[in-house]
Amino acid sequence: MALSPALTAGFAQAQSAAPEASGAETAAPPAAGEPQTPIAEAIQAAISTDIPDGLARYYGNRAFAPVWFDQNGLSEKAHLVIAAMAAANDHALNPNNYGPLDLVQLSETARTPDEWAQFDLQLSVQFLRYATHLSSGRVQPNRVNQALNLFPDRPEPETLFETAEKAADFSAFLESLVPRSDNYARLKRRLAQYRKKAAEGGFTPVPDGDVLKPGMSDPRVAVLRTRLMEEDIPGAGDHTGEVYDGALVEAVKVFQDYHGLETDGVIGKNTLERINIPIQEKLIQMELNMERRRWMRDDLGDFYVFVNLADQNLKVVRDGKTVHTTRVVVGKPYHATPVFSDRLEYVEINPFWNVPYSIATKEYLPKLKKNPSALSAQNIRIFENEREVPATQVAWNSYSGGNFPFRLRQDPGNGNALGRVKFMFPNKFNIYIHDTPSKSLFSRSERAFSHGCIRVLDPFALADVLLQDVNSTPGYWEQVRDSGERQVVKSQTPIEVHLTYLTAWMNKDGSTHFRKDIYGRDKVLLDALRTAMTQNL
């Protein structure tokens, strides 16, 4: 592509107006922001309120000179940007939202200053849109769902374009817009592999039938083997025959682990349903979680707690290495745990439990109306204006959720709803991590049973990891627990806490994991993304 002779002359004329060699008398340089070519004048005239302020300022600072071409034609940067937008599907973005083919066509047909101005501005707007979507997400999470308290930094237009202009290696600059997270890169790579599998025919469905247990013979065994091989489940290809045993049972256990199921090797209703999820649904799930990864910070901290609510598991990462993992119980769907990040401020051993107002009025008040002594066995005491009130002296039938002046507090002990320790990162949602006397729930594969807070299995093992800089003696914090005394401990090292919601990811070992959408957030996000793509937001 080359500019017309008249436009090339216009560029040359602008250059000839520049000051000559030192020592010659020259006219004063034009005021900043004054366009120097017909194209620059056309760009200035074409800038409207639809152009973001920062982008308009950037053009003004360069006297409205075009960004993407000069008298020799389109710059290498323009070609690279258009190519990147055309390949946006690699990042689960829609290339049609950036119009790369339209831009190529416009560059080939443009002849007048107005047409070239239109091209330059349109490419700038589309590049800004692409850079924003790639670096911080297609949609803003809190607008999609108020339970997602994430506010990713979106590129400031003027800064983005100034950085792009100064980049010595523009390809490296474009790559820097991609989330710098190994988790994102792995999921992107796996998405490409699954798309290839889909193009080759997808996954073979396994017919319905009786529950298949190890040792049984079944004509579906050969189909099951094929199906697991298609999803790269280790060991599946080592099995032969129609008896469901050996390597195939172990492969099914691996599949169950990858999908958050009980790893018992039994193919019942839940396992068969997961096996027969169409590959297109898994592609969508991976695409949704690439969007979620774009919302997250690249650097989660040197020392952090990471809770995946969809997985119902917690891990502690220090200096890039996972040093502790454990199961958790999260909020039931009606009390869904929100997504947010905070910082651990202290750990409380042998805590009181201040009963939340909603629980006090909805669950405990009806019991008190029937029997004023109903809570005494649970060591729950009643306070009004910080003064303890005997429960038997309150006319409970006079109160409701609208006029409940009391505070209910449970004393420390084995029956305390918080167990014997809680991990506090004070936040507006009143969410924290804590022990629980109800240990049986941790044995279930799906563990969404709380009112929103996060219950953790073996909390003192977690305390040993998080408080090792305070005291690293094995079992020390259990000794504090056994003393019965309430104690508040602050970590000497900053510890970030990230509550996330991820339903698909790929681990370092190559295993690809999918989880049930327990809160229905995949559907909400999918609808929002479809709307954004349709409206080209």
C-alpha cells in the first residue's frame, strides 16, 4: 500500500517546513497541536466525542499526525497490530470485534485525506479496544455480577499509545499486553489443543447403562477406553479386553480427580454425566476462565492463600511454590461466597463467635421463642448494649428481624461454630477462614454448605504454615489451643488472600481440570460476553 502522490507531497511539504541547519534564520516552530498536513487536519476534524479523551489528547500532543502510516505507507506496527487482532481467537477473543479485514480493505481503498484519517482513527480505536480486552478482560466483572469484587486496571489510552510509540520492539510490546501468568498461558495452550480435538470429531460418548464397577464385564469398556484416550487421560491406552479392571479403573480415577469427583473408580450417574459432556461445552468453559484469568493480577504476591470456590480447595503459595493444600467448605448457592482479594491481618485462636444478625434472627430467634434456654447448651450468650442478659428474662415473642436489639455470642470451645481458630482478613462481606466442629462435610466431593465463610480442614496445619515466621515449633499452635485461652496472633510477613472462582484450569503437570459451576456464574458470564460481543463493547 502506498499513498497517492498528492498525499506524499503533503508529507514532504510538512517536512520541508521544518527548521533548516543550525545557524540559518528560521521561522518559529508551529504551536504544539497544530496540524501540519492535510491528513493531520482531516484527523483533527474527524475526532469526535466517540473518541476516548486520552486518545484524543495523544493525537493532539502529536499535532494530529497519523499513528499508523507515513508517506511510505502503512508502518510495520500497523501490520503487526492488524495481524494480532486477526489472531485474537487464540486468546478466546472475537476477531470480528476489531474488524481487521475491514481495516485492511480501508487501507487498500483510501485515497483522500478524509479516508486516511478514518483509517488511522479506526485502527487506533480498535487497537485500544483489543489491548483493553486482552490485558484486563472483555467485560468488567463487578458489572456482570456484584459478587465478583474485582476491578482490573484497564489501560489508560494516552499512556498505552505513548508506550507503544516508544517501544523498540513492537512485537514484544504487543506480547506484554497478554496476562503474564503461567496459568493463563497453560490454559491458552490447552484451549488450542481442545479446539483441534473438536475439529477432529470431539469426544466419543459412552452409552448409558448400569453402574460400572471394577471387575465387571461390559461391552462399553472399549468405548470408555477410547473416550479417555481422546482426553489424554494417562493409562487409558494400556487396557485391553471387556473387563473393567486394572489400568482402565486407574484411568477413570484420574478422570474423576480432574473433574472434582470421588476417585472411587465407579462409573455411576455423576461420572458418566461428566464423561459425556460435549467437547464444545468444555471449550466454552476454558474460554470463560481465560476471561477470569485476565481479571486477575499477574503477581498474586510472594506469600498468599488461594481459595478456588468452584474447586472447594485452598492452597498456600510462598516464593512461587505451593507449600500447603487442603479441602475447604464454601458458601451454599443461596449464600454464595464472593470473589475478592485482601490481606491476612491476624489469626485468632480459641475465638468467640459473634453470631451474624441474619443467623441470629432467622435461625436462632424462632428457637428462643419456643424455648428461652434453647441456646444455653451451645454456650451462646445474649448481650444488649454490651451487657449480658439472661435469656430466660427476655420476652422473645416481642421481637422480630426488624427490632432485634441483641447480640448473640458463642464462647470458645470444641462446639464453637468457628472451631478453635479463625484466619481474619477483615472485609465488608464479613468473610473469613475458620475451623469447624463439623468435620464430616470435608469427605464429600462437593462442599458448598456454609453461610458464606470458608471452613478449612485441619486448620492448625494451616496455622503452622501461615505463622511459621512467628513460631515454627511443630505443634506449637495446637498447644495454644489446648490452653483454652483466646489469643490473637499477627503474621510477621505480609500474606495476601485471594478468593477466586475458576471452573477450568491446567496444572503444571499437564492435567486439565474442570469443575461444576456450583454458583451458576459460568452462565452469567457467558451471557455477558455474548452481549458484549454482539454490541461490540
